[in-house]
Amino acid sequence: MESENSTVVAEFILLGLTQSRDMQLLVFVLVLIFYLIILPGNFLIILTIRLDPGLTAPLYFFLGNLAFLDASYSFIVAPRMLVDFLSEKKVISYRGCITQLFFLHFLGGGEELLLVVMAFDRYMAICRPLRYSTVMNPRACYVLILAQWLGGFVHSIIQVALILHLPFCGPNQLDNFFCDVPQVIKLACTDTFVVELLMVFNSGLLTLLCFLGLLASYAVILCHVHGSSSKGKSKAMSTCTTHIIIIFLMFGPAIFIYTCPFRAFPADKVVSLFHTVIFPLLNPVIYTLRNQEVKASVRRLFNQHIT
């Protein structure tokens, strides 16, 4: 009799970023402008690194992968969010929700691991320069990138598995503008304490450990640079500072979202907006603006096409 009365949720209703139509319109215009300006910039970075024979160092290989990851990541949430701003009813199917959740964590987890790889690359280049070309050879770079993608896939599969075994039989209003584990779990028709705890370990703790590990590694690198007298000191400082900025932009919101899943905070949606839409598009641009070689290469690329 109980099974006859239960229903399976086939779709989720997204409550969105805000209920104010004026605020929705403002955010729509700002995000659309930002999206149309910055996204082509990411593809320009990828194209520049691919076409310029002078940008063959592992640093640029990893930067190109970061730009690709961030550009791909921006397609998961932003386009649908922009469409939903213009829709009266914001609905996503159960399968669509799971798919969005999978790619969100697949690419997000992969990017976290890529930042770890980039930190290792900088450590070898600055602290172990004599061994750098031997350790960071092309084959090793491809292996590291493959491991990064595989790590992101495993992380995401675990997140999806946490959701798939949960029963959804009643409430289907998702208090967000996209599907993510913390909000979806709360709609399950069962006690989710253990699942939320597993999510903290898989996402929150992993993110926190990567963040602390990256800060420690760059602290070691900066101490090494500060104590050296090489002429490339300012360049190394600039590169490491850029990496640290990206680490805070990437990991700060992620730690806020995934280490405290048991209660909702008023700032959750705003943090999620920056984490899923704004920062992914900004990351490669920040790298490029602080990298003289890439900026010079972009200018050369423009001059060649103009002339």
C-alpha cells in the first residue's frame, strides 16, 4: 500500500537565484555581457598556445588545459541559467539534473587536480631546475593530464553514486539555480546524514586538503625564490602569485559550499554563482594578463591576422 502512494520525482523545479524580476534581469544582463566577453578570451588563449611554437613549455601546456577546462565548465550552468531567467517555470528533468551534477564535479574535480599538477610543475621549475627538463618531459605531462582527467571522473562518479541510490518521492523544489549535491540530497525521502557525511569526505575534505597542500607548496616555492638571487626572481614571483590568486578563487567557494552541507546559508547562492559562472571564466584570463609571453603571443596573433 505504501508503494502505491509513493511517487517518483521525474523533474526538479529550480527556485533560481532570486525571486525578484528586476534583480533577475540585472543579473541576466551582467552575466550575459561577462559571458560573451570573457568566453571568447578563453578560446583565444587555447588557440594562441596551440599556434605559437614559442609556447611549448609545460607551463603553457597546462595553461591551455586550464582554459579548456574552464571554458567547458562554464557551459554546464551559465547557458541554462540565462535561459531560466527568461522563463516563468524553471524545470530540469531528473536525468538532466544528474547529468549536470556529473559534469560539474567531473570538470571541477579535474580542475582542482590540474592546479595541483601546475604547482608541482612550478616547484620543479623553480626549486629543482636542473632536473626539470628530465622530470617534466612531454610524456610525463600527458600522463599527469590523463591522471587529472581520471581523478575528476572518479570523484564525479562517487558524487553521482551518492545521489542515484537515494529515493525521491515527494518534494521537488530545488533551492538553487542549478543541480548540485548539497541541495539535491536534501530532497531525498530518507535520512541523509550518512550521505552528507560521505559528501563532506569526497568533496569538502578533499578540497580542503588540496587547498592546504597547494598553499604549503607555494610557501616553499616563495621561500626558495626569496632566498635566491637569480635574474628570473621577479618572473617566478609573478607566476606564483598568479597561481595563488587562482587557488583562492577556485578553492575558497568550493570549501564554503562542500564542507558545510548540513545547513543552508544566505550567501550560498551568491557563492555558487561566482564558483560556477564568474571565476571559471576569469581564471585563464588572470593567468594571461600576468604572463608576458602569452600576452606578446596574443598580440602577434592579432597582428598577423590584421596584416
